Amino acid sequence: VSTDEENLKGWFDAGVTCVGMGSKLISKEILANKDFKGLENLVRETLAKIIKIRN
């Protein structure tokens, strides 16, 4: 599962109640660069997409 809105919509339209993103959300690059602010922003953006899809 990616953080792309179309991908997320496909999963939720199929009836899932949650998704696992793993390395699609927390990439090696984010960890290697200790880009925790970037991670925070990506999580916020992804959650906003999910809320939009589910409402």
C-alpha cells in the first residue's frame, strides 16, 4: 500500500478498515537522513487523504 490517494482509495473502496504501509511510509531515506519533520508531514498528509476518502 502506498501513500498515493488513488491507491488508498482503491483499498478503502474494496472494504478494508485499515492499511499497512511499512516502508512506503517510513522509508530508508527518511531514517538515514533523520528527516523526522518530513516523516511527520508525510504522515499528516496521508492521514488527511484517508480521512477524505473515508468521509
